[in-house]
Amino acid sequence: MIDLRASTIQGQIKEISEELYTAAEHLKDVSNAVSIFGSARTKPDNPYYNKTVEISKQLVHAGFAIISGGGPGIMEAANKGCYEADGTSIGLNIKLPFETHNNPYLSHSIDFKYFVSRKTTFFMNSWAYIIMPGGFGTLDELFEALTLIQTGKANKAPIIFVGKEFWQDLLNFFEKGLLGNGYISPHDLDLYHVTDCPQEVVNIVKKAVEENAKGPHCLGLC
């Protein structure tokens, strides 16, 4: 009897491996990239959209490529700022039953069927993670970054929350709910920064890259 479940899993593993290889080939010449995460539902008239455009432009002027999820909303804003600043604008697109269209500001566009290969590509190619306001998808990316860096499974990179007012309840939970109950250590709060200033975002990223350049450091998962 054919084990259809095992066959299905083997096929999925093959597809995931192919997606990872394709992404690595596309991005092999890209260096100093920063990932920007945020909601696909953010409209162009939203202040966070415009702030994302500005952050992206300033990062490009500082010598960084930009990686987003390739879709609308904050992802579009990240790529738009990069594109308008003549930077390397990368979109890692996921096939979903909704919010599936790619934004028009991409110099590199890579399509994924699986979240695991898509997220691995983010973490294999990013020197920093900027967390704009978003929903479950943004939180998924945030907590994966926090967990990988906290456990040493990804190289240390700054995680930067933009939107103090939006993120305050979550940050309070980190300090009172998690740290207050002993579920994380005090130094875990040093994994992230919080700011509303685009220039401060750039300064944090530049400082981290400069510090990492002084010692053994490489991109990727450990």
C-alpha cells in the first residue's frame, strides 16, 4: 500500500528545498538588506504608510537594500521608498487566497508557496527587522525573529518597533506579563528598540552593522 501521507510530505520537502534554492540564487548578489514587516491593509493615506516610505528611502541612502513581503500596504510602502530612491527593492511574495497581488515597486520578485521557505529567506538575508503596525502575519514574523535571535538560532540583528502608541500595549505585556512573571529574562528586552523617528531607525541599523563587522558575524540561521 502506498503511504500517501509520506509521499505528500516528501513532495512538500522537495518544493520547499526548491523555493529556498531559487531564492538564494536570486539574492546571492544582494548585501546589507533590511526587512520591513507590516500590514497589507494599510492605505496610502495612513501616516504609517508615509513613514515607511521615508524610512525605506533613508535606509537606501545609507546603503541598504529593502526586503518586504512584496504585497500591498506597508509592504508596498517599503518597496516604494526603496524604488523611488533607486535602491534594490525585494519582494518575497506568498500565494494566499486573499491579499495576493504584488506591488509595482519591485526590482527582485520571488514567489513562495510555503511560509517556511519565505520566512527562512527573510532571516537568511536581513541585517535588521523593522516592525511597522500590522496584524497576525506581522506578529508571526516578529515573534519568529525574537525567538530565533533569543535562542541563538539566528545571528543577532536589531528588531525595531516603529509606532510607539500602536505597540505600547504589547510592549507593556512583554515587561509586565512576560518579564514580570519570569517567562523571559531582563536582557531579552534588549533584543528590540522602539522609535517613531526614521533617522533613529537608520542610526540603529548602521550601528548594529558596524558592530557586527568588528567580529565574526554572518547572515543566516545557526
